[in-house]
Amino acid sequence: MRKLTYFIACSIDGFIGDPSGDATEMVRFVDEGYSAFFAAEYPETVPTHVRHLIGMEDLPNKRFDTVIQGRASYDLALKEGVTSPYAHMREYVASRTLTESPDPNVEIVGDDLVARVRELKAEDGDLGIYLCGGSQLAGALVDEIDELVIKSYPIVYGTGMPMFGSDFAVTEFTLGEVRSFGNGVVVRTYSRKR
Ligand SMILES: NC(=O)c1ccc[n+]([C@@H]2O[C@H](COP(=O)([O-])OP(=O)(O)OC[C@H]3O[C@@H](n4cnc5c(N)ncnc54)[C@H](OP(=O)(O)O)[C@@H]3O)[C@@H](O)[C@H]2O)c1
């Protein structure tokens, strides 16, 4: 059984971006120490075209070999002319409107999203599935999430895009590792309480 992990950047008040979802305010916190953490532990979460720019392209996948993102998040890459933003993993994009995949490495998942994710989780393998976001997709998959890795940036948005675009429901998680960095970012790992 492989884990589905929602690995997500958010503000102190839990928003993953401004009201439109834009998360670029968080990028300015990336410094040497924080980049070293990504390189050592989560290199595969850095998009392929960015890895090439910062010399991370040869790093092996550490936690994930599969990524799933919502169509709106995938659109951000498409707008930059990138059709396979995580070419170093198997890529899935949830969409009911995209009928044809723009890239051979990207599989579109339509109406049977939860069933497809359950199939992926049931596969053998040591590496897990990176739930990349955004909010709507995380809301659709909230009951399937096994682990949360929440990168809290030292900013308050007041309002914005919530971590989960889902209805009110209380789901308990158990706190695991907590890491803090000189740039004020705190990374908390939680596992679903079973
Ligand atoms: N802070 C972070 O770390 C982080 C990470 C990722 C993304 N983001 C931000 O999140 C924003 C996008 O989030 P979002 O909530 O607007 O959109 P999203 O979750 O990325 O994508 C939503 C789309 O996914 C598809 N989808 C959702 N549920 C589905 C289901 N059950 N079955 C099939 N397809 C489904 C639909 O595509 P169709 O309309 O094509 O059917 C839907 O419109 C971006 O602005 C991005 O910057 C932030």
C-alpha cells in the first residue's frame, strides 16, 4: 500500500495562495538552508524545468514516484509551455474537461478520480504519491489522504484559497516530525489517525 501525501505550502493562517490561488509570495522565502532541505528530502517536488535551472536534475526521487494535480494547477505549467512539469515522476492530472493529454507522460483522470487514486495506492512500491494540489483536488481526495506535509510560511493572508475545497468535516491527524528553518518556515508532518 502506497501513501497519498498532500505536500503543500501555506500561510500561517492556512491559505495555499491568495484568493485566486497565487502562491508566489511564498517563493521569496526560499534560501540556501531551505533549498538544501528540498534537495535532501523532497527533490522530486521541484518541477523538472526548475530542477534544470538550479542543478537538481540528477537527484533521485526520495519520497514520491507519482504525482497528481488538479487541472487548474496543471494549467499554470501549460501557460509556461511546459506540458510535463514533473517529468521525473508518473504524472496524473484530474480533469473532466481535458479530453486528450497534452503530453505522453501525463494521464488525465476524469470521472473515476477516487477509484483511480485507490488503484495507485494499492500498487506495490516503496515510494508514494504526491498530491500537489490545488484546493479543489485536495478537497475531492481528502478522505484518501494518508499524510500531510504542511510547509507554513511566516505570512498572514487574512483570506485566500483554503487548503481543502471541501465541506466541513472533522478529520483527525497525528503530528509527526516538525522542522523549523532560519527563514521562518515550519514544516509539519502529520499522519491520518486510523
Ligand atoms: N501553495 C501551494 O503549495 C500550491 C500547490 C498547488 C497549487 N496551488 C495553487 O492552487 C491553485 C489551483 O487550485 P484550484 O483549487 O483552483 O484548482 P485545482 O485543484 O488545481 O484544479 C481544479 C480542477 O481539477 C479538476 N478536478 C477537481 N476535482 C475533480 C474530480 N473529483 N474529478 C475530476 N477532476 C477534478 C477539475 O478540472 P476540470 O475543470 O478540467 O474538470 C477542476 O476544475 C493555483 O492557483 C495554484 O497556484 C498552490
